[in-house]
Amino acid sequence: MPRLQGKRTLITGGTSGIGLETAKQFLTEGARVIVTGVNPDSIENARNILGQEVPVLCADSASVEAQNALAQAVKDHYGQLDVAFLNAGVSVWVPIEEWTEALFDRSFAINVKGPYFLTQALLPVFSKPASVVLNTSINAHVGAAQSSVYAATKAALLSLSRTLSSELLPRGIRVNAVSPGPVDTPLYDKLNIPDAYREQVTQQIINTIPAGRFGTPEEVAKAVVYLASDESAWTIGAEIVVDGGRMLNG
């Protein structure tokens, strides 16, 4: 029997990369799926890939108002929600001297404030039991240069996976985290790496990974499927690291 048969699920940032692949695996496992995105082209592409039965909604993770509207849309569509994979995020890597207050606030708004207030808005909608999976990052642990704000947002999100686990477990809501290492997604567009240096940067990153390669969205999605399923019913406040051994190198 499929592991997510009949489960009503929400995936934020589900129109590309890890989110889109997770949506595909959720559907294969029998789930009903709603995904969100912000880029019109990615939204249209996701609709073509996932099919017309899957609602693909535009929702800005930085906006609390948008999160409240999303929670209402989920309630209107499903009635109740069994699984939320809070995956929407932004990855900005720049030296400390280049950060502005506006850029700092935007990163925290998308990566921390949005997921937090979406969880709050979904509280009346969650079924009992329900599973929440937060997409954090090994950068919450690894002191990579130029990742100061990005890493701080992911460390905050990882902390929420633990504190909210304690607070929400009496309501039947499990909260866990998946922490990917370097994954082969549209990485370079987010990091603003010039084309001339992409091969060099790619090799530098690979040299830090004992497995000798980038991970794939499919590999991360498999961990999310486990945390979303009833197989992980006794997994609470946990973090699954999917990084090819990257954290072994500090």
C-alpha cells in the first residue's frame, strides 16, 4: 500500500527543486497535494508536471497575510490537513559587508517568519495526528564563509523543529526537520555565481563532500516522505541530515 495513501498534504516552495520532486513522490505514494510558489513561470511549469488535479497556489512566504490566506485556502480545499512540508526559502550568500537591513529582513521573513506564522495559521486545520516537516540545512551546523545570514535563518528554523515539537505534540502534531547538504538544484542562480567561475566553485564544493558528488532532490524527498508517513510516528523533534557526509568535514 502506498505510504501516504489519502493524506492531505501541503508543500510550500513546491514548484521547483526539492519541493517539486517531493510533490511528485507524494503523489506516487498516494497523497493529495497542494503546492505553492511565487514565480509565474515555475508555477505554470509545476502545473504542467503535476497535473490539473493539483492546486498550485501563489503565496509569498515573507507575508504573514499571505500565510493566513494560504491556510484558509487549504481549509477550504481539504477541510483538514495531514502533512505540511514547509520548504519555501531563499538562499543568499554574500560577505558581511554587503548585507543591508532590507536584505537581512527579507531573508528572515521568507525563511523563518513565513513558516512560523503559516504553522500558527494552520493550527485549526491540522488533523490529529499530523506531521510537519521543516526544510532546514546543514548550514545550521557548518560555518561556511558568506553564509552568515542564511545559516542563521536555518539554525532558527531547526530550533523551531524542536521547540514546536514540545509545544504541539499534545495536539497530535509531530514536527521534524530535514537538513540537506549541497543539492543539485538551481543553486547558481540563487548564489549569483558568474558563469566563468561555476565549474571552479562546483569542484570546490564537491571536494568538501565525502560522497564525491552533489545530492539530488530525489534523495532529499525520500527523507521527507518518511517523515510525512506513519512509519515515522515515533520520530519527533528529529533532524534527518541528507548531505553525502559533508558534515563529517566540519
